[in-house]
Amino acid sequence: MDELPFVISVVRSGGFAGLRREWTIEVSAPDDAEHWRPIIDACPWDREPGPPRPDGFVYVVRVDPHCATIPEPELDEPWRQLVDEVRSRADGA
């Protein structure tokens, strides 16, 4: 992940209606990378997720070489910050 550009992808699936949403951003500027790297490094990529809850959302977060599946109840800091910021930037906010 030290090389630019790198891609951060968040996929949310599940929920009552079983809808799937995806947000992706490409980080290509060194200043942006300095913002994202500490957030990415703070995430516990090796933590085993708990079981998903019925009708709950599940998030799959990818930043090569990392990939993690996080049930919504476990989407706490720093996961929450990473997911919220990727969603916000991908939606153009």
C-alpha cells in the first residue's frame, strides 16, 4: 500500500431488503495518502468478525493487500471512520 495510487473499496450488503451498495475511491496524491494511511493502519485487519445478525448490514472493506468483513455491530472506530470517509468522498460530499 506504499505505492500510489491505491484504491479503497467499501461494499455494504444485507439489511432487510438485501441491498448492495459499493463506494470506491482512488488515492493518488501524496497529501491524500498521508491522510488515509494512518486510518487504514489503525484498522484491525486480522480480527475475526463475529457472526452477522439477521437483516443486518455487513461491510467488506478492501485496501490491497488487506480485506476484512465486518458485521455492522462491529463497525466501531477506526472502521467507522474509514467507512464513513470513503462513503462521503465517493458520494461527492
